[in-house]
Amino acid sequence: WTSFDEVDIDMFILELSTGGPYTSVTEVAPTGAGDSYAYLDTGLTPNVLHTYRLSERLTHGAVNILVSATATPYPAGLPPNFLSVGPSGTYADIQSAVSAATGVHSVVYVAGGTYDAFTIGSGAPAGLRILPDGSGAVVIDTTSQALEIVGLPNGKSVELSDLEIGSGGSPNDGVLVQNCLGVVVLDELVVHGGVGMAGIRVEASTRTAIQRSAVDGAPGLRLEAGAQAIIGRGSLDELELAGPSFLRTCDVGGAPGSTVEPGSTLTQLAGIMPDVDMPEFMPLQDPFTVTFSGTPGQSLFVFATVGLVYLDAPGNPKLEMVGLANLTGSLLIVLGAIPGGGTVPLNTFLPPDGVLLGVPIVIQPITRNTATNIYRWGNVANII
């Protein structure tokens, strides 16, 4: 607090109530009009309303109440939707955490190490995410099976980020996405298919987005049985489309060779895939920078929201790639023309509201070519 006048003040008094009578927290001696004061109160009870009252005691003993303010502390530990995996975690392996996840936006938070491949099935909660905790590389061993996402129903989504999956000596695919109607996002993965096996195999699944991933195998990517997918940025060594499958790529390196069987469609978009880079985890109220990238001169728009969808309009020539951000209740940010360097930094923070704890905020840019009026959806990213 800051005083504007200090006349006949003996002491400032700070008191606290958590529902009962006020009790003294501290007393602070005045130092002069216009000075600022602060007190850090620690050891608070989380999820309980704290009401602070500031008073002044005058030299002759009278006490005047000046102001009150409230705060509800949130827990210092992981949010309740986090399931920690690793030597010090609640679960020893990823499969156990996935099987135990029930809440919407569950986050499986994995310590560095090597873990057996696992299966995500139809019972997975909506908005499931599997991420490293930052303590080291998370490696998925596919010796016994591929990492499988199977039977995910419409209305649910799964996102895997920053994992190293498979090896060239494995007998299995790296990742298998099979019979899924829900949204599957594979982001910033390094994936190796086994001997004669695909890095990523998408089978009879229609809403798969591969982003910023390095994928190799025999082939690196195979779509079959009516699969539909998009790839934005990253690298790919080879791809195959079998049956009536449909794939769109943009800004993918590795000069992949391609095999496209009759009835399948491969669309390779020229130019830059809009992208976003930001931390995956941030404390509330701490400042951070979000960096967007795209084609210089094009207009940049950003959607911020909660939840993933799959907004696809393959027959619309004015809309490229796929909207993954849920537009319901989203915040639209207009950032203007992208400068010549191709990047736009945005300095921001998450407000200190406990309702945001553990909730993945989805950010997706979209650019507009002002000459052709064509919009291109970019990759998505999350901050929790």
C-alpha cells in the first residue's frame, strides 16, 4: 500500500480473517507520506477466502480502518488434473497414469526416462494430454508394441507432445492411430518406425494433426482405410496413402518420397505454415513471450481458447489446413501485418485466477493472404 498523508500515525496494522474474527498479522511503522509498504504473508490455507484489513493506529490510541482486500490462495503443488509419472511420481509408468485419468483436461506429466509404449483407448477422458515435466527427455520404447491411440470417439481429443518414440530396430510401428473419430494431435515428436514398419500409421481415423515432428520409417507416414490427416512443419522421410485416404501437408522438410494409391488424395501446400512458439507451463501472473511466425506481409489473427476441435473445409478454396482451436468462447486477437522478419512477438501473462490452474489454453494463429484473400490455419500450441 502507499500512503498519501501520514499525520499523527503511530503504526499501520494488518489483520486477517478466514471467516471468523480478525487476528493480527503484523504492524508496520510509518516512514513518511508518499512511501510504499508491503508484507508477504506465507503459509496460507489453499482454496480458502482470506480477507485482509489495513488500519492506522494514531499516537493517542484511536484506530481507523483504512481498507480491506480479499484473496483466495491456490495450492503450490500440481493441479488436481495432473497425473505425475516417474521415480518420484504417483505412477511408475505412463500406461498406469493413462488408465487412471478420468477428468476433463487430464495432463499426464512425465519425468525424464524411458517408458514402455502404451495404449489410449475409447475410455480416455476428453482433452487428455501427455507431456514431459521438463526434467529430461521422455523416450517411449516400442519393442513390445506401438504407441497406440485406438477407438477415440467423436467429441474427445488426445495430444502427445515432446516425446521420442520408437527405434529403427523395433518390430513395430512408432505410433498407431486406429479407428478414431476424435481429434489426435501429435506435436513436436521424434518418431522412428521399426524394421519395415511405419513411423506413424493412421488407419480409419479422420481427425489427425501432425505438427513440428520429425518422422521416419518404412514409410515415415502411412494413411490407410479412409484416414484423413494434416502435417504442418517438421520433417518426413517417406509417405504412403492407401485406399481413399486424404492428406494435406505444408512446410514439411525432408523431401519425402510419396506413394499415392488410386482413390487417395495428397495436397501439398506451398509456402509457410503459420506457427506459434511459447512455454508449455507458466506460473500465473509471470510474464512470458508468445512468438508467432508466418509469411511476411500477410495479416495475422490469433485464437485463444480451451479445447480442441477439427474444423475442416477441404472444398473451400479460401480456407487452407484445419482449425484446431475451439472457436466457442474463444478470444480473437488481431495482430496486423507480419513484418519482414516473419515473426511477431507478443508479451503477455496469465491472470492470477485459480480457475486457470491446470487448464490448457489453446493458441492457434491464422494468416490471410491479402492478395488472394486465402486464409491458412497454423499449428496449435498449449500453455498450462
